[in-house]
Amino acid sequence: MTGRMADKVAIVTGGASGIGKSCCLRFAKEGAQLVVADINLERAVAVADEIEKAGGRATAVAVDTSIPEEVDAMANSAIEVFGRLDACVAAAGISHAGYVSREADQQASQDRHDRQDMLLIEKSLTNWQRVLDVNLTGVMLTNQSVAKHMVASGGGSIVNIASVAGRTALMGASDYCVSKAGVWMLTKCGAIELARHGIRVNAVGPGYIRTSMSGAATSNEKWVDERIKETPLRRLGEPSDIANACLYLCSDEASFVTGEIIFPDGGLIADSRA
């Protein structure tokens, strides 16, 4: 196999859709062997099958990243199937509290401004905790588990999916914003602690991206127009834009890059209004 990820083994959480799926397909094209990890096993299997039909190697595993035992089993599967682990993209996440399905998550992304229960003054502890469990604790557990295997193999690269929401407050999304801000600092802490083991830890902070998580919102022309006007490059991002950034950070081209966050956001953070 040739390519920028040739002979490397990578785990991608949230790998069955959106940014995670795009990472899986992009990495496979560059020669990586993939563990497609997702809470939806059926969709993860479909992605793994797509990779194998294209001539790559992949396996699918079911994981709820907020459950330590499932995360450990996921990391172990890379060793069991491929014999090593070189890279991980922690892309699993939810956009709002009270997550019950992908469809409900999409609708909630659109309804943030109208639903009182999403505002800080009304937000329930249960809903707050669920978002942090998945978006922050889940990333910590993933980093912790994969790093143990990377230490044993002499190094590796971890990329955490953060968000511009970790830098900029969003109405009705205090839980999401706090979780993503936490991912940024977790990335920096992981970078300085794991550097001695040859493990690099970086993050990618997407702007407004067309994904299944934002599906209901991106089907609303008014919402799309408003987001495009906020974005200096005057378009929404695509999952492939994020996958390309993750590919760079996981490849040897970024061998001297750690503790950083890249914002493929069309200029949102650079804009003085962001």
C-alpha cells in the first residue's frame, strides 16, 4: 500500500457518518487500515464494507465512547485485528443535551433559539451531563485508551474533533460549547504529557459543516444563508475539509506538530465578530 498513511492503523470514532466517515474513507485512500467505531454498528459495518470493496482493509466495532469498557474494547480491537495502532481521530459527539437519535439531534440544532429548555437558566443537569459525557469524557476515555497502545508501539498521533464553539458562545448551546472548550484544553494537556512517548495530540475545530448532525439546519435555506454570511469564505464547509486537516495531523508530515488546534472554519475565528 502506498500513500500518506501507508501501513498505519487508525481508529476513527463516530466513523459511520459525517466527519468521521469522511476521515475513514480519506485515510483508507491514503493506505491506512481502519477501525470504524460508532454507536451505530450497522452504519459502521457499511463504511467498513465500502473501504474493503475499494481494496482497503477495515473492521467495524460498536462503541459508546462514554462507557470505559466499550472504549477499551474498541482500542483492543485494533491490536487484535491489525496488530498495532498508529492513529486515532476522536470524532464521536452530539450537538445537544437530551440526545435520543440522530434525527432529534438534527432538529435540536435548528431549534436552539426557540427551546427554553436549552437555555442555561432552564437546562437540566441530566441533559448537561449527557453532552459532557459524550463530547468531553468520551474524548478523554478514547485518548487514554488508545494512548496506552501507542506507548507500547513507540508513538502515534491523536486528533480530537473540537469546534469553533469552543471559542465562541452559541445561543442555547452552553453544554456543547463548554464540552468543546474542554476538548481543546484536554488536547494541550495530552500533548505535553504524551510527548515523551512519541505521541502527538492535536485538535481540529470545524466551523459550519454540512453533516448529518446539522442536517435539519442545513436543509433550512434561511439558516444556511445566515451561516454563509457569517463565514468569510462565503460557503459552508464539507466533511472532506475536516478529513483533510485530520489526515495532515495524523501523517508524518506533521511529525513536529503537537498541542495545536487547526480551525477549518472558512475564517470564522479570524473574523473580529467571532
